[in-house]
Amino acid sequence: MTELGWFRTRNDAELARLLLAEAGIPAVLAPDQTGDHPADFSGGGHLLVADADAEYAAMILSSVTPQRGRSNGDRSARQGL
């Protein structure tokens, strides 16, 4: 599995997952368990896809995702517009 990014809110993460699903790419959300938020996604989460789908999925999200954290561990938000 490849992590595409960390999303600040569950809504952002769910939107990204649904966009990928529309493109035929299955994705899963993993809660952020390293911060102050419980594992119920109240603080966002990580979006994961199969390694084979990662490049195409990243291309899809790069033009439509409002705020996505970098998947390299940097928690700062960036604009993906």
C-alpha cells in the first residue's frame, strides 16, 4: 500500500476516497493515531491505495484536493489546487 497523503479532516479524506472510487481506484482511510485525536477520524487521516494505483491516484487528487498533507511525515498543509 502507498500513502497518498494525510488529510486534516474526515470530510477531506472521504471526498478524496470517493473521487478515487469514481475513477475505479479502491482506497482506504487510516486514522491518525499519532496526534491528540482518537482513532475515529475526528482529526483526519491517511489515504492509502495499492502500489499499482498510486501514480494515477496522485494525479487525480493533485488537481482537486483542497488541503492534503505531505505523505513524507511533514504535517504542514499545502494547497493542492
